[in-house]
Amino acid sequence: MELRGKVAIVTGAGRGIGRAITLALAENGVNIGALARTEPEVNETVELVSAKGVEAIPIIADVSVLDDVKRAVDRVVGKWGKIDILVNNAGFARFKPFLELTLEDWQRTLDVNLTGTFLMAKAVVPYMIEQRSGVIINISSVAGLRPIVNQSAYCASKHGVNGFTTTLALELKQYNIRVHAICPGGVITRLSEENMPERDKTNWMLPEDVAHTVIYLLTMNPRATTDIIYLRRFDSVPLGG
């Protein structure tokens, strides 16, 4: 896909992986609807994008709220008349032993990570079908590929994202819409700092490493595709090893 002039929505764009993805897209000439819940952060992201010579609009929204999602998508379509790329990056986590996990912890994790991904895709796909083209990239996690102690809710949500991704890829290929998931291991973000403050993150990946993978997926030759990319730290053990 030639990226210059395309239009993307990136959720969780206010910081971390979402901001890095947004900036990487901007460097490739993509106009962006930057969506997040925190206004000062998303405004800062938009300022950084605008400095790269492309257009961006800030959208304050919660991906787990249907009305917010509809309003966000309507605003992007109203601005540019199309949506070529959706990056579902917004995430939530509470890492606790199962016996300490509350229903509120469980529900919020699934609402943001899984239902939010569903709602955003549900709102965007009709426009992509009309265009007969589009790419959806869901930022999942290694927690969607294997069990991790004290991450039962997070693992459940990310396993769900991976299952949703591969099923959607099958259903939407007839419309020339590609659907991918990226499953990173350890990445230095506020989410990982808050949930794992005791972990040594010296050799962990940076948000820019995930952003680079997004650009790789978007620029793949249309003859080829991949459903799920597992992105691990170079010094970590391969999955199943």
C-alpha cells in the first residue's frame, strides 16, 4: 500500500505505543484521527503530527462507549471522506492474582481491549467495504498467545483479540480488507510501568519497535499477508522454547 494521502484512525494515541504508531504513520504521509481519552496527551500528539506536514485531528473518546466510537468515526469521515487504516491500540490492564481480581477489573479489561476493538471495527468496516479496500491492525500481546501468571483478565482479552482478528480476516478478504494482529512482548510504556514496576526493563522494546511493525504490515505486497506477528525482545526465549 502506498501510504501517502491515506487516512487512519489510531486509538490510544495519546502516549506510548499509540503515539509512536501515530508519528510513524505521519512520517509516511498519512492523515490521522488521533483518538484517546486524555485531552492534553492527544493534543500533544496532534501537535507532533502536524509538525511533520500532514493533517491530524484530536478525538476525545472511550473506545468502550458506542456513542463515542460512532462520533469519532463520523468526525474522521466528515473530515476526509474515507478511512483507509484502523489501528486498535487502546488498552487497559490490571495485573493481579485471580483471587484478588474484581469484577470491575475483569469487566474494564474486556470492555477496552476486546469490546473496544469490536466496536471500532464495526464502525469502520462499512466504509472500507464501500471503498473495497482497507487495513485493520489490532495491537494485541504475547498474553494473547500464552498464559501469564497474574494476568488472567488481560490474557483472556488478548486471546479474544487474536481470535477476533483471524476470523475477521477470513470474513473481510472478499472486500480486499486485510486484518492483522501484533503481539509484542515486553515494551516500555506507562501501562507496563504501572503494572510491573519491579521488573528490570533494561532490554525491553520501545514503542517505536511496534510502530515499525505497523508500517511493515501496511507496506506488504498485496500478494502476501500474515495474520499474527509475535514481536519479542531479542534476548527473550522464543515462544514455545
